[in-house]
Amino acid sequence: MAEAQTTEARTLPYVAAITEGIRQVLLEQENAFVAGEDVAGAGGVYGSFKGLLAEFGERRVIDTPISEAGIIGLGVGAAATGCRPIIDLMFMDFLGECMDEVANQMAKMRFMFGGAAQLPITVLTMAGAGLNLAAQHSQSLEAWLCHLPGLKVMMPATPYDAKGSIIAAARDSNPVFVILNKMSLGLPGEVPEDPYEVPIGVANIVRPGTNFTIVAFGRMLHEALTAAEDLKADGIDTEVIDPITLQPFDTDTVIDSVKKTHRAMIVHEAVRFAGFGAEIAAQIQELAFDYLDAPVARVGAPFSPVPFSPGLEPHYVPNAKTIAAEARRTLGL
Amino acid sequence: MAIGPIGIAANPASGKDVRRLVARASVFDNQEKCAIIRRAVVGAMAASAREFRFLPDTHGITEAALEEFATELHFEPVDSPATGSALDTTRAARGLKEAGCAVVITLGGDGTNRAFALGWHDAPLVPVSTGTNNVFPRFVEATIAGAAAGLIATGAVALEEVAKPTKVICVEIEDEKDDLALIDAVLTRQRFVGSRALLDADQLQLALLTRAEPSAVGVTAIGGLIQPVSEDADHGLLLKMGEGGDIVYAPIAPGLYQDVSVRSVAAVSPGERIEIRGPGVLAFDGERERILKPGQKAWLRLERNGPRVVDTQRTLELAACRGVFRRKSTGETDAH
Amino acid sequence: MTSQPNDDTLRDMHRRMVRIRHFEETAGKMMEDGKIPGALHLYVGQEAIAAGIMVHLADTDQITSTHRGHGHLIAKGGDFNRMYAELFGKATGYCKGKGGSMHICDMDLGMLGANGIVGAGPPIAVGAAFANKFKDNGAVAVTFFGDGASNEGSVHEAANMAGLFKLPIVMVCENNGYGEYTAQKNHQAIVDVADRAAGYGMPGVVVDGMDVVAVYEAAGEAIDRARSGGGPTLLECKTYRYYDHVGVRGMGLSYRTDEEVMEWKKRDPIDLFEARLSEQDIMSKDDMAAVHETVKGELDVAIQFANDSPMPDPSTLLDDVYYVA
């Protein structure tokens, strides 16, 4: 596909964009390999690795035991010795199984070694509620990762950003987590055929606006965009920003927007308390205090594990309605 | 009617040395040794034995094995500090002898039985193989080994009926303590005891064999493939290595065949003293054990005064003839 | 088939052991005198293991170490100057003062770091071994861990993957009988960690970790096997830690007896080896004394170098958090 001369965008579902991104990395980087639970023979439990084993063989597409600590450790060791591993952590909730390898080894090795180690490792993982998978298969734990110096964290919301984030992550010589969303697997979007990067640390103004800023990431981007349409009725012209990368965070784009709109809200699917939105809100008040006409609002999940029941889960995850409602409340409408 | 208690000597270190790599064998784990002892005890109990003495090893193997029989049996450790070395087995042998054991079940390989015989020369043994190199212990199911030991301990079968002293090699070393080999004593060109394994045929200089078995593994096989000598024969075999004679392709260790150049082969009678001189390392039964300094002398001597190894099959045959495990039915369902 | 060590190899192993011993004795004293900041975990007593294994390895072979890592780096060829500078927290240290004792490393020597987390090394070594197999470069990874670490899930996961992928790795358990301050009998139901090897689909071997020639021979077999595609081995070396978990006298906790320490010291790996070398006329007493003196001289130079080196500039505080192209 790298040889294709056209960059004409086709419509691909999110899951196919993920596969294409991984495939193009494997074509581009001879020291890259994919390892994870069920990624080879089964093609991934979400189908995101479909066809890769047939094309690249078992040397480069590797089924591992259900051993998250072992898999991440394998990635760290292989990256430190010259490979460019792409490691799949099937559900983000499994971070607990491998947090030492993530927090104490992967994130810190370069620093602890005085720069002597380079760790070009990409970790793909799935976050998000909405499929009745209950408390241990539905979480959004990006804040855990953003708190660790040494890691980069991306959370692409669209098929275009998913492919471009994976390629950017794999080309970066630092550990990068690409947090994908399992509810979005079928989401269609335009995806150019050629390889391209979604630059790490650069936010995207998805919807320009003039008098209200919403910073939303992951699947909440789409809910925020719907809410923005709803708010038009009240004369609110919302600017929606998707940071795409949470670490390093593109503070400038957000601050510039707030200086223009004077009002801001952050939306994420993770638990609101001590969520990543708190960091963004703090930065806004530090850097744009004099520009604010209203308190910085935050929308996130309540302080509770993700519930299982179809009768409960929809009330747990923020949606366009709850976002619009909170916007109206904070704007005094 | 009991003749004496049954001794148990399990070597926790057997089946774990570097020869496992060459032998393509995994480690012989101590849980299995523990299970072997339990099965042996069950066999011994079936033969009505109730008294046991044991070697308190560093790994607590035997203690753990016997624990479940605490209410049915009487068992006592022999007083011997565990050092984690072969010395434990040797000391335990003395202890078990003093405790009046009628028979001893050993768990280990050739090295373990050798260490045991160092402490109790003509010990009555039922050796169960848990080692890497096993010429001396037979492959026998522990349950049956236990039953045979039980039959001896209770007097149902007399030791003399089923065992006679084996040949051994007595080793005298100038200015140092004596030693012993059950199967073979070998002078090598090596300089260190190191990992003990004897894996390089080029290093062999001379070997005295109590038996030369073509179907065994180890230095004994070198002789066995040239001129077999059985345990029953009174003589042994002396091999001198080097160019000018035959080249024998022999399994010098489990999983390892090598060419061995043998310059000469000669029968050796009991009592004949063979003098050797250092430098070199003396290996006994497949393991390097003693270093000979340059010029230091040693003497190898074949004797038939070694451990009395119980023929388990013969023991059970005699038990069958004597109806030890048989009773008349009372016509009702009847448990033992 | 690994042959017996020749005279050069024997002298090489002796030198490596002596280097470790004097480095550690000196470092321990300086730590307890308050001249070295932070905590040191000393390798004294275990020298035969690092020396007997590392003498088989090239710079292209990798190792992962433990919190007790100085000995591994020294045996792998570590530079005294940069080591002492790192222990002092100086800019000229191996990690530019960012890591200290517990993270000391030399990537050029394939020493992928000491590690402050018990049991963290094996998964990383599995990754290195995986990379070796992936690149088909003939290199071997060796991971060191203790009896305490053998109870960490990460070690099981790594061992299972090593066996599953038939990786070129040797998993070396340095069983010194204690997980920090807890005796082995109180932290696991087995005595030989090698017993677990079968569960990982690899052979397990136990060797006397106080006898450098025994370690050399066993490690040689295991490393050859790994290098030639035969897969991993669990090599357990029985050894003893002379000093406390941390430092020399350490926390002063009573968890073992002086008699036990004395008993092990009777089989001191350097004393045992020197007696053999002398008996066999491989090294004279004078030869050996010269090695000790040379090493002490190198340590004096290293300590001087470390003393004279500058502290890292505060402006370097945030360097190397990330790689910047």
C-alpha cells in the first residue's frame, strides 16, 4: 500500500483504519513486530489485527500467553535492544496486571539510565464503556498513564486519527500508548490510503466556534459535537477541540481558544474526579484566568465503577444530552 | 517378629545437576520424591512394617512425606545435622546403622548410594532411582520397593535370601581420607571438581569398573561395550584410555554418546591394588569427587563387601510362596 | 560441550571476583560512613555466580540484573570510574546521576540495568532474548533474580514465555536463602527453585554457587544450549549474602544467626578458588596478591575520579525523560 500514489480518502470503519495503520508500520519498519493476546491466529478479539498473520507471518505477528506483565516486559526488553515492538493490551482495564512494567520500567528506563536507553515501543489498548462489559472491561484509565513522566499518550477518536496515531506512535522513539475505543470500532470515516502521521502533541480544532470551548477526547468527541449542534439553538457557537494526544498536551491550542471564547468545558468518559479534565481545567485557569467569564466546567463519569446493566450503563457514561445540559447550566442558560 | 525398622534416605539434591541439560531431562523435583516416599511407605505398611527411621534432609522431603502417616506409624529422625551436602547422606547412613535398621530405602542416583555406602559399607538397600545416572539403583515402582523393604523389616523374607554383598572399589588416597565407588572409579585429566559432571571422554585416563554393563550408561558402558562383566562375576575391569587400541562409541552420560579411545583392557581380581598418581581428578560413579595433587598417589582396590542390594522381584516371589499377602475368605466382603 | 576452563579463563574469573569483592567492600564502608547517598545492596558472597557466568558472554549478549546489581555490571566489564561516579550521584556516572546503585547500567556492554523492583528483570530479558531470536543475531540474554523474586508473577510470566517461544535465555536464580529479611522456608514451599523448571517447559539445574568452576561449567552448558537454539534453562545457584539486605550492618534486624553466616563464610568463593588455583600451580600467592593490589589501586583511582567529578547541573534535571530526535 505504501507504493500507492493516490492519497484519495476512502471511507473505512475505525477498526479497519487501525489494521491499516499497523500493517503500514510493519511494511515500513523491518524491526517492528506485533505481540499480544489473540492478535495472530484470531486476528484480534476486535478484528483489528485481521489478516496480519497471513501477510507477515508468525515471526512478526505473535500470539502471546495471557501474561500482561510478561508481554509489556517483552516489549520493553525488545525495544531496549533494537526492535520496535507494537504491543497489544487487549483491554485497558488490564493495566493493573502490568503496571510495574509500564510505570517503573517502560516509563522510567531512559531517564534512570541517563539517556542510555531508547524505547521505541507502541502499546495499543482499548478503553470505553457502552457494551455492557461491566466494571473490569469498560474503563477509561488514561489519567493513570498521563501521570507518568516518560510516556506519551494518544486517544484517537476517528478512523483517520486512529491510523495516523498508530503510525506516529510507531515512528516515535519513545513509549507511546494509543488508547482506542471499543464502541467506535464500526464508526466510519475518511482514511487516506497512504501512510500518514497524526502529529503527536498537536490538538485538532474539529469544529470552530466563537463563544464557548469544549475540549473532548476519545468517543466523547462525537457526543460533544452533537451537543454543540444542540447548543446552537441557544446562540452558543461552540468550538470543539480534540487534543488527540493527552501527553504531551497541546495547551496552546486550548488556551488560544479560551482566550477567544471566554468559556470552557472539558468532556471525558473517565471518572470526573481526578480525571484528566482536572489537569486541563487547572491549566486554563492558570494561563487564561483573566479571560474567563465562567468557571471551567467538567463532564465525566460519576465516582463509581462502570455498571453492567443496560438499565444503568447509559446513565453512567456522558452523552450529548448530558453534555449540553451541563453546558447550559454552567453558562447560566 | 520385626527384625528392625526401615530406614529412608532421600537425597534432595539428586536429579538436578548439570547432566540434566546433556541428558535432555528436566529437573527431578522434590515433590515427586516426596510422593515416592509416600508410595514406598504404603507398600511397607502393606507388608505390616510400622517402624521407620529417616535422614532429616535440608529440604524436609521425608518429614513432609511421613506426616500423613503420623497416626499409623512410628518414625524418628536419626540425629544428624543437615549441611546440604553429600555428607548428610553419609552421616545418615551411620545413624541408620546405629538405629538398627533392617533395610534402607534410598532415593537418588549412583552418587547418593555411593555417599550412603561410605557411611555404611554393607548396608541392606532397596535403592529407588531419582537420580540422573542410575546403574546401581534399579527402576522399580516405589510401592513395590516399599513392600520388599517391609517384608525384610518384618522378617517375612530374610535379607540373606534376596541379597548378597555387591562389588565396590575401595579408594585409598595418600594423606587423605578413603573413598569408595560402587560402579566405576575414574582418573581424569581435569583439574577441578566443578559441576561434578563427567562429560568429556577426552579427559579420561584410567577407569576401574566393578561391572561393565553394555546396557548401562556411564563409564561402565565403555567397558561393557568391549568386554561385558556382570555384577555376579568376581572380577572387575581395568580400562586404560589412549591411542593404540579400540575406539568405542559409548554413552558416557545419559543422552551423550562419545568416542572413547581405549588403549588396554584387563581383568582385575578382588584385592588387587592399582596405583595411580596425580595430577588429576578422581570421579566415582559418574561424578568428579576428589582432586589429586601433582605426584599424589592413590590406590584402587576391588572388593566384594559393598551394600547388599535387595532383589525386589525375588523378595515378592518368596512372599507370594509364603502367602504373606493372602488370606482365606470368610465368605463375607472383607477388608484387609 | 563446554570444556574445562583454561588457565587464562581461570585467572579471568579470579580477577572478576576480586574486582567485585573489593568494589563492594569499599562501597559498603563508604555508604555506612555516609559518603555514598541512598541505599546499596551488596553482592559480597555471591561473586562466583556473576564471574562464572559473565566470562561466557560477549558485549553483544545481554543481562538483566537485580537491586543487588554491582557485581553483575563489574563481571560484565563495568568501568569502576563510571560506577563510583554514579554511586556518588555525579554527572560522569553511568546514568549521569539519574539512576544510582539500583539502576546502574551499561547498554554498550549489554547490561540492561540493575532494577529496584524485585522480579522486574526477567520479562525485560525475555524481550532482549526475543529480539535476539527475531534478529537471528546469535546473542543470548541472561537474567538474574533471587529466591525472593521467584515468587513474583512477572518471573513466572517471563519463564513461561521463554519456554513457549524457546528463547535464547538463561534464567539464573541466585538463591541466597533470603527474600530481603525472610528466610526461604518462610516464603516458599520448595527449597530448589529449579524444581519449577518443568512447569515452564525447560530443564532445571542446581549448582553450587560458591564454586566458580561449577558455575562456569553449568552456565557454559546452558549458554551454549541457548545460543544454539536449544532454548532456555533455569539455572539455580545456591549461594549466600554475607551482608545485610541493604548495606553491611544494614538495619540491624535479627533474622539470621552469626553462626549461620560464619558457616557459609567457611566456603567463601574467593578463598575456595584461590586455594585451588594455588594447589594447581595456576596462580601463585604472589600472583593473586598482585591482582588484589591492582584492583585496590583501580578503586582508589575510581574514587578519586568520582570525588573530582561534578554534581549534575540542575539544568539537566529534565533531560532524558523523553528521547528527542
